[in-house]
Amino acid sequence: METMEPHVQLAFAMHAAPGAYAALLGAGASIASGMPSAWDVQQDLIRRVAAADKAEEIGDPHTWYRKRFGRPATYDTLLATLTSTPYERQILLRSYFEPDEQEREEGRKRPTAAHHAIARLAAAGIVRIVLTTNFDRLAETALREAGIEPTVVAHPDDAAGLAPLHTVKCLVVHVHGDYLNPTSMLNTPEELERYDPKVDALLDRVFDEYGLAIAGWSATYDPALRNALSRCTTRRFATFWTDPRPLSEAAHELLTRRAATYVAADADTFFAQTADAVAALNDIAREHPVSTAIAVASAKRALAGTRQAISLHDTLGREFTRITNLPLRQGPWNVADERAEYGHRLDTLRAETERLLALVATCAYWGSDETDRWWINDIEQLAEPSRDGGLTSLLNLVRAPAAMVTYAAGVAALAAERWRTVARILTEPHTPDPYTNGRPTAPVAVLLGPATVLAQRNASELLCQQLRPVFTEHLALSPTAYTDAWERFELLRLIAVYSAGHSLDGAPHMRRTGGMDAYQPLAAAWLERQLTRSPEGHPLLAEGFCEGDIAKLKDAQERFLEDFNRWATRLAWGAE
């Protein structure tokens, strides 16, 4: 009988139990990026200490340090010797783990194919935990580039107050610390002999409750991590261990103990193949893709015709009414398990709104002023709040379809440069504003951002991922064109938010440029070009965006950019 390839086996297991697998990455997973090993970094730091001590021909750095100072070298003591302030320590360590200009041009110190594949699996809800022995933040970088803001455990104290694992969207655990937390960095044999009890407790939960995909870890130099794996006797899910070379004796013993499958492949190859296989399984299992595709094709034909598309008008009306009347939008609002109920309702909303979002995006992209009126005002019925009391997360979720439609329409209209439609989306549909005295309503785009209606961290990234197939499959936009259109509409919506007297409503899903406390969204340069071409007569202003006042637009933009810079700086320093 033919044997199934390991990456296919793992893909089937992951697809059958989404969120039940964790990745464990060792130093080998970062080799392709050109990242130095932890041992290399520590040895270089010791050589710098020796140079400052005017020592010559020190031989083995660790031996010299122990003889010179009477204790093993640790990162905190090395950094205390070489630097005077926490800021200087961060800069020194960043030089090892973050690319300089030349390295950036060469593509070094960037996430590898393995990191990106794991990020794809995380974005699909398949992998929710990444354990790494590495000090670098390549896993976090890849996740953020995929639109996911992970919860990061880089210090034992981070593990202490961690929420139940099944409630965390994506978790990255640096079992040996990371370079942004120098006091947490473990490297010497003495340091790696045992972990803090809080870290051990977290690892026990992961190894007991999750399957594992291990890559780039030799198991030779990490007795504490070996012990954590060894003491777990349960076999709830399978373990796969990939390495292009024969496993070490210590690794082989763990492989046998955990009844794991050995895969003779490097991390990049194995994880990329697994992610592709999972994506293929998801495509096969996707519900009703044909009916949505047919509805979109019919809409395109109707919009391309010379006669009024009455059937499309009626179809849009039925879809808005159907979503408005979904049972889950009627309550109940108090339940025993809020998190489980919220997840169920959100999943249902995403599935139920797929056709409406695709139709609205198609109309916003290919339509006209005449067809715009078929759907723009109907956003208000989706934005209507519940008048009942209950759990805030469930009550806010009622209005999520309004935000979904706003973004689907806004991104599509912007991609087609239908400026009048963009302005109307941002200013016309209104909804009750319970927080503003004397002004009972405000624009839906201002009040109902992703973070308001979705009780999840980085809701904007999640909505961006949800809408991506609408644009890349049904509107045939390239991934780059979709990303650009998304970020530009996100920028305009947030300027509208600030123009209305509000402030940053959750983490925006926008690429940024700059650094060292001077961050800006990439989309800001695009808007500057737009306004420079026609500063007073830009169609957005002519249609009432920011009340048609260029000064008000620029003031709102400036205030947003200041907040964006503060947010991006905190994020870069690991404070978010």
C-alpha cells in the first residue's frame, strides 16, 4: 500500500483539528535568514568585553570570561559591562538581530520560507502557538506581515498571567528569551539546565494539549526543553520532527518517546509543503464558492449591460434583508460561555455575509452613481444597534456586517478610483452615536471600525484577511493591488474618524515606513500625492469628505499620524 507523504499526513491532521497544533523552532529554522546563533552573539560580546579589558589572545571566550570574572558569562552581565543604559543595550542587541541597510538589500535577517508558511497556517486558524528557542523575532515579523498580531511570551512573567491557550489567537513563546528582553536571554549550559517554573507550566500545557511540528532543533544543548517534552506522557495529537540531517541521539530518544514521525527535510521545504496542502484542503471544503461566484458573474453582466439591472437591484435588496434578519442578530445577549458563543456567531456571520460582500464590492468597483444608491443607504440597516442589554461583545457583533460592507465597498471603490463613491461611503450612511451629546447620529465609517464591532485584538487585520478572497478571486485584483487599496481606504477612514473628533480605534492594518520614533503608514505618501495634484479640487473634498475643507483634512491627518507614530514605536519596541 502506498504511504502518504509526511507533509500530507500533517496537513490532514491540522485540517481536521484546526488550532490543535504548535510549531517548535530551533536555531536551524533561522539559518537561511543569515541570523547569528545565540552562541555566536554571546561569544562576540565576550570578545568586546575582553577588548575593553585590554586582554590579548583570550582563546575560548567563555573560558576566559569565567577565569577573569569568576562566574559564567550571561547576557545581562555582558551588557551591563558594555553599555550604560537600557536604550544602549537595545541598540547593541539590535545590531545582531535586525538587518542594516546592506543586509536589507541582500534580503538577510528576514523571515524564512518556514516562518512565512507558519504565518499562513496561523492566518487560516490552523496553528495558534509557535515555540522558539531563538532570540530573533522572525516569527513575529512573518505573522505581522500576514496580518496577525501575536501575543508574545518573552519572559517568565509574561507566562504568569496568560489567558487560557484556546482563547489566544496566536501565541509566540521565546522559551530562551528574546533580544528585546536581555534579562530573559538564556544561553549557557547552566542557564539551560532548568526553566523558571512559570515557563515549565506553560510548556506542560502546550505539550499535553497540542500536536507538534518540530524543525531546526537538535535537542542536544537544551536539557530543560528535553525534560519538558519527556515528562509529557499524553498523545492527544501527532508529532512531526523535520531535519535534513540524521537526528542527534537526544533527539532520537525524544522522537521515540513521543512516537513522532521523522521527516528528512529542511524547515523551509516541510512547512511550505504543509501550508500548501492545508490550503488545498480548505479550498475543497469551502462552503458554497460556486453560488457566490455565479452571483458575482451575474452582477458583472448586469452592470455591463445597457439596460437597468433590475434583477441585481432586487438581489442586493434580498441579501441586505437576509443578513439584517439573521437569527443570531436577534439575541440572546447573555450566555454562559461568552467566548464560545462569540466565536460561533462570528464564524456564522463571516459565512453568511460572503455573498453580500462580494456583490457590494463588485457594484462599488464596476457600478455607477445610479447603482450606488441601491446599496449605500442599506448599510444603515446593518448598523442599527440592539436596544437590549447584555454582553457587550455580542451586542457589538450585531453591527459587524455594517463595518464589513463599508470596507468591502470602500476598498473596491478606491481601487477603481471612484472618488465620489468613496466619499459617500465615508460620509453618508449614518448610525446612532450614543456618546455624542446633541448629535444623535454619525457616519457608520466613523463609529463602526473593526475594533468597535469585533471583540478581538487587531480586528482590522482579521477583516482584511476575510475580504482578501473577494478582491483577489472575484474582482481579480493582484495581492499587491488589494493591499494598497485596503491601506489607502484604512487611512481615509481613520482621517474621517479624527476629523469627527475621535481617535485611533484599534490597531490599524497598515504597513509602515521610517523608524526610530519616526514611523508613518506607507499610504500617507499616496494621499500626499493625490492632494498635491489637485489640492483644492480633489473629488473627495468636492463630495464632502472632511466637510470639503482641505485644512480640516490635513489637521485630522496630522493628528492621526502622530498617534500612528506613537503606536508603531511602541510596537517596534515590543510594548504592544
